[in-house]
Amino acid sequence: MPYVASNLIPLVAADSFTLWLYKTTDTRAAVLSSGYFGAAANRLLPGHMIVLQAADASAILPVRGNAEVGNGLVVDASSSPLRLTAAGSLDLGADLSVTAVARCVSLAAMPSGVNEGETFTVQATASGASTMLKFSVLDATGAVVLGPTSAAVTAGMASATFPSPSPGTGYRLKVEDAADPLVMQLSPSFVVLSAFALLMESGLSLLSESGNRLVM
């Protein structure tokens, strides 16, 4: 059906802009045809907008010169809207391969006490990729007082020999993988005892001393 003037209703008017509502049983394509709004050329001015409720769609149409309207924006449609399908490809690659390296160190039994002036030997077992170990002696505060001493792993074992540190308590032995310091172990604490002297006794008198152990 042709344009119906009574169906064109102003919604908002400000300065030179007017927003119109137009309801019709015509299709949107019919409303967009050239000359459809020709009879409303004195009402529809360039820059106005029309909210269209047509038989097959709801749309917002811009008004151009001579009451012609543009395609506008379809906000709802009872028929299938136009669909544009685009395809693209993005190559994304990542190498997340990780090679696990097993390493393990374990201290052998430690003496509970060491005598001043003596030397003592410590051992540790190693497995996996561990080929070199480092041994250190720590004091009660965790500071290194002896070492680190490096020792190669042979047949799964490594050892190091240390002189006894100063007499005291709270000493601990530390072993670590030379290639990965996070692979490590601390021993229980041990003490270093003051040296004893060999005392020679004659009657009730002490005559002389020799060696480093007390003989009663």
C-alpha cells in the first residue's frame, strides 16, 4: 500500500532534528523504494531519522534530500537477515616439550659427635643425572664454615673429608648437586668436642701428657 500520512508520527523534535515513527503493513523494501515518502517532503527533512515498523522488519532510517530514505539499520526482522560468512586462519605454534631430568642425593649416617683436632669423612649416595656433589659444613646459624668441597659421583657414591671445626654444637653437613643446588640435603646437627689429653699418673701426681685421649 502507498504512504499513509497519518502513520508518520513525530517522537522527538529538537532544533532542526526530528525523530519520527512510521508504522505500515508494507514491507521494508517497499518503504525504501524511491518516492515512497514523496508526499511527506515538506515534513521529512535531511538529517531526520525514522523509526520504521514495517510488515517484515523494524529499522532506523536516515532521511536524505527530497524525503528519500537510506537503508538504515535493521534492529529486528521476521525474515532471515543477511549473513556474511568470512573465514581466516592464524598459524600459532608452540613447542611445549619438556625433558625431565631426575636427580637425587642422600646423606649416609653422620657421627653424633666429632673430636677437636680429628678429621671425619662423610658420604652421600646420588642417582639420576647427578655426577658431582658439593659438601659443606654449616654452623648453628647456617653459615658455611668448611667447604664447599666437590666430589665426583662414582658407582652412585661420593665422599669428602673435613677437619673438625671449632668445638661447639649445632653443626650440620650439607650436600647438594653441583649442577642443581635445589637438589640438596642437610644432616641432623652434631657436636664438636674439645680435645682430651693423655695424662700419665704416678701415685697421686700427674706427670705428663701425650696423644689426644684421656686415659683413666
